[in-house]
Amino acid sequence: MARRSVFACDRCGYQAPKWLGRCPECGAWGSMVEEAPPDSRSSPVPDGRRSRPIPYPEVPTADAARGATGVPELDRVLGGGLVPGAVVLIGGEPGIGKSTLLLQAASAIAETGRRVLYVTGEESAAQLRLRGDRVGVGSPDLLVLAETDVESICASARDATPALLIVDSVQAVRCSELTSVPGAVGQVREAASRFVAMAKSTAIPVILVGHVTKDGALAGPRALEHVVDTVVSFEGDRHHAHRILRTLKNRFGPSDELGVFSMTDRGLEGVASPSELFLAERTPGTPGSAVVAAMEGTRPLMVEIQALIGEPTHGTPRRTSLGIDPNRLAMILAVLHRRAGVEVSNRDVFLNVTGGMVLVEPAADLAVAAAAVSSDRHQPVPDDWTMAGEIGLTGEIRSVSRLEGRLREASRLGFKAALVPAGAGLTDPVDDLILHPVKHLAEALDLLFT
């Protein structure tokens, strides 16, 4: 007799035998999702199959067994390569290049003689072949499976024993025990759990492709991000040629690493020096521009921040920022007004981080303030100056992490001087880069614009 599915609230966990519009426990509307029923049939585990604890020094090291994907930027984001049995979730907007990137990685792995199983659930094998021919795929060790049933996919993976299993996408596959359509919350959660169980039992690394919602979050339950080992976000603007691969979670490496790709006719190509890419179209001598020495994971990046301050076109001044948290911008403008005497409260302020970058670290504060003052005074920041520093509410310039690595990258790109926090203790030149330690925002603005 087939077991009936249950419906559980994705907020409080309340379970019911049928779907309810409102959860009786927490009162949430539309939170009941279908789940596979628990299997009550349990039996003792034979002694021969029972897991045994082992001493910690005898635990094998996963880093030593990492497998390279053949795409250096992808390996960087994953922490050095794929760990056996790891499950990676890659999310991004439709058409951003997720399938193209994974097809290139699958081809590179197959070219080394390792077998790869690529499961396509959203398009046919013939449609996948069209994209593969464009990016130069041709290895017979790349196996293609057009399937949406989770159990069939897991069985094929166990039979083929590939070095990598790619499922494109987790929203397109379904579990036969559930009556809901593919992409439903219960289907996504159950499918991910079965792929994780298969990966851990066979040591086959699995990459799951996931869609994102309108607000940029990964579609499906938040629990999906906790089930997998690594969560990677594929970002980029369709109007720009480059794409950014950003690590959001990684159990086997850095959780804030970043990879940069350039979209070409032959697919995605890794960018060895992203700083040069982000500064390639910078116009020297233009007011409202400042370059920040940022840090993404272990990689220093030189990024241009642009600001435009003008008279308000409507009654209420506008505050618009792209690539910087709007709340962070509001705080910096308030500190400029109160601690440095720069009055912008009655004017429109527009801020943009060029190249589609998103800067979340506070080290960009000083560059944001410099770009805003430069636009307000119609006076450019010196072209060969860069800066990094966090601004406190009292106007002090606070230290940032890995400052020397940032400064070496700036010197490599030809910058001659840098504004740095005085608390960092750096006074001597770094790779011929002259340092100007500053303690307060007003002191930094005097150096830049006096």
C-alpha cells in the first residue's frame, strides 16, 4: 500500500494529512507544502553495516582529494576544486550563463578522462548539444541524461559512477512519491535531500542548478541552502560582458571568495586580473569618481565608485545607490554633513559601483565619501590615488583587514598614493606606493581637495 504524503508548514513545522490554506499552529497563510511521508517501517541495523567511530587522526583529509574542474575561476570559488561527496548549489537569473559555465566545466573534466554525468531536466539532449557545439564540447566521457525523475537520476549516477554529477536544474526534477508539480517547495526540498544522501553514500560530487526569485534570492525553501555544502551565486548584468561568481556558503573553503568571467562567443572565459577589467573604462580627471582598494575573499580588487550630486528635480531629494547598501550611503552622507561640514541633505545623491560589482565591506566608506565630495565640489580626486577605510559615526577612519594586500594590488596597477587608516600602523611605502595615514574624515578630505 502506497504511503500518503503529508503537508507541513515551512515556518513552524506543523504537519497535516491534507493541504490547508492557513497553518493552525502559527497562523501563516499559504505556508503548507507537500512533503514525503516519514517511513515508519524501521528495522535494527545489522552489525556488519553499523557505522563505527574512528579516531580523529585517522579521518581522511578531504582537501587532499579535491578534483579540479578545469575552470580556474570556478576552482577558486569552490576553495580549490570539488570535494568528493560534496553538494554544490549554483543559483542565478535565467540566461545569466549557469548552464554554459557548467557545460564548460563538465567538458574540461571529461577531457582529462574522468566521466561526467550531465542531467538536463529543462531542455532536451539535442538542445544541450547545440550549446555544447558552440563552446567546443566533444568528449565521449561527458554523458548526457534527459530525465526529471529523482530516483532514475540517482540510479543512473550509481551505475555510471561519474567523477561529477550535474543536475540542471533542481526545480525541474520531481519525486514520484509527491503529487505536487516540479518546482514546488516540497519537491525541491525532497529532491535536494535525496541528492545529498546519494552524494554522501557514493562520494560523487553533485552540482545543483537553482533558479532565483524576483528579489534575487534562491527559489525554494531556505532549508535547501542548509542541506547543501556550498552555495554559489552567479551574478551579472546582461548588458555587461562579465559575470561574477560569488561564494555565499562553503563548508570546505572560504565563504566569501569571488570569481570573474567574461562572456564571449565561445562561452565564459576566466578573467585573471579583474581590477584591470573594472578600471578599463575609467575616465581620468572626472569629478565624482574615486577608486577603492577592495577585498573579495582572498582577492584584492580595484573598483571605481562614481557619485553624482545635483539639485533635486522633485520636492524630496533622492538617494539612489547601486552596488552599495542604501542605509550605508545614508549614514556616510550624515557623517559628511555633521563631521565634515559637507551639506548634501537637500540635494539628489546618486551612487554607482561600476562594472556591476556589489561592495558589502565597510572599507569602501572612504571612497564613497570622496566620490560624493568630489561631485559636490566639481573637483576630481587625483587619478593616481586610491583609498580604503571604514568611517565611524564620529568621523574617525577605522582600520580594514588585509590592507597590505590591497595596497600591493594598487601599486601593481600604477597607483602612486593611498589614503589609509592611521590605526593600521602603516607609514612606509608599500611597493613604491606612498601612504597617507588619516585619523578623521575631515583630514582625508583636506588631503584630497586642498
